[in-house]
Amino acid sequence: MWRLGLGSAPLMTHVLEPFRFASGVEARNRVALAALTNQQSHEDGSLSDDELGFLEQRAQGGFAIVCTCAAHVALGGRGFEGQLGVYDDALLPGLERLASALSARGALPIVQLYHGGSRSPMRLTGQQSISASDVAFEADSDPPRAATPSELAQLVDDFVAAAERCHRAGLAGVEIHGAHGYLFTQFLSTTTNRRTDEWGGSLRNRARLLLDVLEGIKRRVPASFLVGVRLSPEGFAKVTGLDLAESIELAGWLAASGADFLHLSLWDAFADSKQRPGQHPLPLFREACPELPLVAAGKIWTLPDAERVLEHGADLVALGRAAICNPDWPRAATAPDFTPRRPPLSPEELAERGLSPKFVEYMRRWRDFVA
């Protein structure tokens, strides 16, 4: 059995060993680049040289899976300036270029499929946002309206078409963004989903949209094309109405529906559950879904950090801020004295790490990240 048990002595190179998915697709190690908002794409959602360069540098640095920022599947689902798009065939040339460049450097290129729901501001989309209900995610955001059944059917089609587009472009797979308070979280949350029809009430109903999207994609792409889901396992900060027990039950449904991996956004991969003090979430998901590959993210900086997360039950780790500061983290981690660089970094240092001025400016939102 490749996984280390809780409390056992860690094998320090374990996280750098290959990982094979059930479909036969192999990742060269167990380190992924997490999807990172960077605002570097063109206004129409097409890939820019800046965004490609940032991702390419991480592929060259040894990351086994390189995931794009959240990429909107519909114009009405756009959430950020400079956001990558996958909503139209006109964007295929950039996606093909992305697939070719990252694959040539040994990485599995993944696109994160996204719809902001009520977090898609009118100033970007030109239209009122849709959500599970007419409940705004944030008090100062534009008020959304409840999506109609026909709009929900169209949303499923949009995600499926975007995944097919990614497959045609030669990408290795997609990750459905079901975390962080965006569209699917708005349906899963009992705070923002107040529907009384087949998309509200019970967990099965609140999960219906996500499951329909996953199953729709799996029907239209080959088994070798990875399709994963990212979830927030319980409420945090402004995200409320999520229950850990429900998330664990949902994970079982996702596995039964063919998910190739589940990415748990923990924010702090070393913290116990807030809803179950004294218990870490990873072993709970591992026990519920013994065969489903688990990816975990949250304050992972060092190789021992990554090993500890694998000990808790993850199969792979996803790095965010550590990957921004250390584009060659997997290659550098082979050195016995590897000590990753941490913030703050100067704009010049970040530029050396592939961040454009726009990305550097965005990172100023993170306290003490930019010197």
C-alpha cells in the first residue's frame, strides 16, 4: 500500500513519486499547481502570453498537474477582470497553445471550469446574475435572481460544452469549481439556496446541478480525460450553510458519478474541522471514499508539510502561494536542504517568477505578500 498510515515515519521522497489515476493517466509526482486568480488574460477571455508564461514556468519547474485560473464557461458567469474563458470555440487556439506548451514540459494541463453565479458582477457581464435563489452571497454585491429551470439546463450544457472544448484542445482534463462561494456552492449552501423545487431542500436536490454537470461531462469525454471537482468541505469566512457530513455524503455521490478526483480546499490543511473539533477532515473523506483520489490544498509550504497531508489521507497536494514564490518547487524539493522562499517578495522578485504587473498588483490584496 503506497499511502503512509497516520503516525508512521514519513518517507521524504514519497510526495515526489508518480501517481496513476484509475483511468491510467499518470502524473509524474503528487504535486499540483492550484488554480490561481491572476487577472492576466485578455478582456475577451483569450489566453495571454503573460498567463501562459506563468503556467509554463511551473510546468518546467516540475509540477505534475498545472491548473489554470477559474475559467468562465459562459459570459454571464464571469467573475474577474482578466479572467480566462472557455465559453466559445473562438478561444480554442489559446487553449490548444496552452495544452501543447504544458504537455511538452511534462505536466498534465487542467482547466478549472467556473461560473460565478451571484458573484458575477453586472459591471463585467452586463446582466443580472443568477443563483440558486435571490440571495446575494455578499451584502454589497449585486442582487441576483433565482435561475429558471431552462437556465439551469443551459448551465449544464455550458459546462459540458466547455469540457468538450478543453478535450478538443488537447488538455488533460478539467476541474469543476464547486468551492469558495461560487455557483455550485450557492446551490449546496442552505443559506443561499432557498428553493422549494427539485434544486432545493434536500442535499440530493441541492447537489443536483453539480451532479448533472459531472455526469453530463463524463458522458461526452473519453475515460482518459480527467474530470475532477473542487469542494469547500464546510463553511468558512463568508461561506456559510455548508455541512461537513453533507460534503462527505456528496463526495460518495461524486465518486459514484465518475469523478476522477476530489480537490478539497481546506485553507489550512493542518487544522481540524471546525464542525468536528479534534477530527481532521481528510481521514473522514478517505474513509467514506477509499478509492477516490483526494487532492488537498491549504498552507502547504515544505516537503514535510506535503508528506503530512499525504499521511492524513490525501493522494496529491495542491500548492498556491508556495507555487507563486517557488515555481520550481517539485524540482527544488529533491535537494536535502530545500527551504522554500516565503513572502514578502519584491515586485522584481515576483516578475522573475513569471508574474506580470497585473498579477503582482492582484497579489497586493494578500497581506504582506508583496514587499
